[in-house]
Amino acid sequence: ALLDDGDVIVQNCRFERNFSTGTGGAIADTDVNPGSLVIRSCAFVKNRANFGGALYLAKGFRVFDCLFEENEAPGAGPSTDPLGGGALHWRNQNSVNGREIANCVFLRNSCGTHGGAIASRGNSGRVLELWNCLFIGNRAEAGNGGALYITNGFMTTTNCTFAYNFAGSSGGVFGSLQGSPPQGRYAFQNTAFWRNDANGGGKLGQIDCFGTNETTVVFRTSFTDNAAISDDCTPQVVFGSLTTLADLGFVDPLGPDLTPGTADDDYRLDFDSPLVDASFNPHLEDLPDVFDQDGDTDTIERVPGDLLDGIRIVDSDGNGSAVADIGCYEIQTCEDCPGERFWRNQFGGTFADGLNWLPGRAGIGSTAVFDIDDTYDV
């Protein structure tokens, strides 16, 4: 649909069912000009290319507030290029500018090799930064990294949520291959991993890494109900992480259709979720608001919002201390604080069932709003 060889801004566009026999089903960038590409508030749906089903990028880029759904990169096998990138493929050799992805949703993207949603390769030493992103149901059918795969690079993932991603080999969420210097470093911060899977292994079905020149850091991250046949990689640094939780307290992760990675999935948090107020705020304070999420023209301030543009650091439990929630969504008020709570009775449970309330269970100080006129005993 679009070939880029310069400085380009793409905004408020929809790219659907575009096809390329080479790279970038919707947008293909070249490395001739070391410019920048900014993509904002766009949707990429059912695009297809051998590598980079929706996007193939070769220089600095910034992607904000975009949807990537059912894009596909079947690939031509490792003899041509071992990386797929069902939604996005980044060849980071000329990346002198930004390389950030924020407030994006990746649903059911797939590739035939590595990196079901995103694949990155090159040795420029640039850092791929992701925050406030949701990855659901992405697949690397015959390779590693159901959601993400990186070779010879650096990555930081902050306040993201990964669920139901799959790798046919290893690393249900993340796979990497590090060769000669520079040393790779991959950090997962304030992030939730839930029910990811891999046929060949990866730490709890999520993280797989090869080589001796890399470091994987996991900080304030939740690992829950993931699966793998074997364990191929243990992160070198794990601090303050939650690994034994049975229920992360998502509002409705499968939705009414009981299918992961569809539009009715709801990965917001219930007030009882162990992920509420469980992040480490300094990780967010290190992220400047380069996309000006709140529209105040201040791009140096800390990132102010979550995936839904709600306030990011909130005193959700009303204890007087504002701490961010783990994952891409933030509960916007404490349970007993003033504000409306909407009863929907979607699950047929009781008034004590938090899943029947949006954004969470009604409590002292809140106003209950019911979807049907009737008499209720609360």
C-alpha cells in the first residue's frame, strides 16, 4: 500500500487486506534514507507479506495507538530470513531516530518463522521500547517468540500484557538469538504474562534466549498459568516478580465468545487483582511522553496514561499511596472512592462478583448504576 524512503507521518488510517510477495503488506520502509516514520491512530487488519505482515521498517519509527489484527508473515524459511514478524518487522541498521511502540494492541497476528507479532534484527545498538501494549493470541507457528523475537539487539517492555501467545518451538512470548557483541539486553518491567505456551520450552512458556552475550532482566512482572515442555532459559535477574498466582483478576479475558484475541476480550483489572498497585513507579518515570498522550505539548514529562488513556499512576486501593498497576491497564479509582459503578450481570453472579461491575465492584462512596430498571437488594 505504501513505500517509504524519507520522513513520513501516517495518521488516522486503516490498512486492510493488503498483500506483498516481499516485505511489508501495508507499509514497506527502505534503509536508503535514515529518516523517521511516525504512525499514529491507525488500524492494520489482515495484511500479508513474507516478512512484516503489516509493517517492514528499516529506520527510526514511532508507533502509537494502533491496532494490529490478524496480519500474517508466512516467510520463506530460515535460508532466506529467519525472522517473520506477523505484524511488524524491524531491520534496525539505520535507526538513528526513535523506535518506540506504545498504546498498541496486537491480536492474533502470526508468522511461519520467528516473532508472531514483532521481529527485530540488526546490530545498530538501538533499543526497541514498548509500553502500554496488549499482545493476545499471536503465534510463531514453527519458530520462537510467539509475540516478540529479537536478534542482536536491545529491548525494554514496560507495563504490557501478554496472554495466549504461542510458539511452535520455544518462547511463548519472547525469543532471542544473540551472536557477537554488542551484548543484548532484554528487560520486562511491570508486565503480565498469562497462559502463554510453547511446544519446545522457554521460561514458563514465555521467554527463550540463546547465546552468552545477552542479559534478560525481569522486574515486577507476573508469570501465571503458562506452559512449556521444557525450560530453556532462566532470566539472569528476577526481582519482585509474582510467579505463583492462580488468578490475575482480569475482568473478562476471553469475552462472551470464549475465544482469545477477539474484540470482546477485556484485560482490565478487577479491584481484587493482585496486579493492582504492584508496579515499580520509577520504571514509568523513565519513559518520556514522546507521543504527547495527554495533548499538553509536554513531551518530556512522564508517560501520563494507560492503554485507554486513563491516568497511569492511581491510588487504586485508597491507602494514600499512588502506585501503578502491572500490565497495560490502570484501575482509575479506589473501590470505596466516589464514582459510578455499572452493573451488567453478564455472568449471572451475585452483587459481590466483581466481574459483574465496570470498572469494578461498587463499594462505600460509589454510585451503583444498573442496566435494567428493577428493584435490587444490595
